[in-house]
Amino acid sequence: MRKINLVLLGAPGSGKGTQAKILSEYYGIENISLGDILRQEASHNTALGKSVKKYMNEGVLVPDEIIKEVIASKIDKTGFILDGFPRNINQATILQKILEESGSSLDKVIYLEVNQDTAVRRLSGRRVCKNCGALYHVVTMAPKQTNICDRCASELVVREDDKETTVRKRWEVFMNETHSLIDYYRKQDKLLDIDGNQDKDEVFERIKETFNTHKYNNKVV
Ligand code: AMP
């Protein structure tokens, strides 16, 4: 029996980051968040960080050649949840190759469907810990102390790309480049459609229910 390999797919503000963290803990699988990895690199001003910052701040995708290197170095064992990768068909092909080479495969793709109003409300109130990447919302997931992380006491900040014009750009990028993955994975019978408009606990319950229906209820497959 091996652990489950998952991808989380959804528009900006669909709750991918939040659900990835919950699922990772619940199923005991690694959470690989491309956005978090790239933000860490950017905040430490590494060579990689410098090369991706501009794209991220503009809300567009980092070129696939850069992403390919990063992801190949991160998927080193089975049992993971990918948050934010793949984001286009070419990246999906890259993922398939990496997995095939290690004798593994992708089990399911969770698609968190969300309407734009919900997403904008979430993103405009989102705060993220500068240090550990923990996520908060000023109304629905407020920290105990204003702008201080409950976990590591570091400062909470607004993500550069959560500003209104950049959010609009990220939606456009999702519709133009990432949306085609929904059909791509549906055809492979890997897609699980989840209503992502509910609060985080309800969304997680729906994911668990769907897993039970697909007999992924033993935490491993
Ligand atoms: P996220 O935290 O997933 O919303 O990602 C934030 C930003 O990081 C995106 O708007 C992109 O600029 C970049 N990024 C994250 N994942 C990818 C990816 N798979 N391909 C290209 N760019 C990405």
C-alpha cells in the first residue's frame, strides 16, 4: 500500500492553500505548495527568488522551464499534495513524466470550484505569515493577536499579489491557462469536483465524503 498522490486545482481564492494544509495533516502526506516555495525564495533574495519575483508580483505564471527544475527537486517520495502545480497542460505532462520515472502516478485531482465574489472576499481579507506561511483571514480566520501569527509570532502581511488589479490578472491567467486542466483530468477520470464556496471545515467534509465514495478512506491507497 502506498500513500495517496493528490493535486489541488482551483482559481485564486478557491481555498487551495487552506485545504492543502488540512489534507496534508489529515492524510499524513507532504504538502508541496509551489507558491509558498517561490515566495520563500523571493523573500530570501536567492537567485531563484530574484528570477521569479517579477512574474509573481504581476500575477502571471513563472516560465515552465524554471518551474520544472523546482518541482523535480521537490517530488522525491510518494504521498503528496500539490498545491499550485500543474497550472497548464505542459506542466501536467512534466508531472506525469516525473511520476512515471519514479514508478508512481497521480491518484486524484481535487477541483475546488468557487465563484468570483467569494474568491475576491477571501483574497481581500487574506493575511499570510511572513515566516511560516500560515494563512489567516481578517474576518473568518482571524489570528488571536492582530497581525501576529498564532504559530510562530511573526508578522502577518498582505501578499503583494492579493492587490485588486493583480487578483484580476490572476483570474484571467487561471481562465486562459489553467482552466483547461479541468477537462484534461476529467477525461482521465481523476477529477473530483468540490464546491469550494463553503467555509473551510465544510469544504474539507465534502472532500472526505468524496474520498469515501471513491474508497480512499483508509488514508492510503
Ligand atoms: P499561488 O500561491 O499558488 O497563488 O502562486 C502565486 C504565484 O506564484 C502565481 O501567481 C505564479 O506567479 C507563481 N506560481 C505558483 N505556482 C506556479 C506554477 N505551477 N507555474 C507557474 N507559476 C507559478
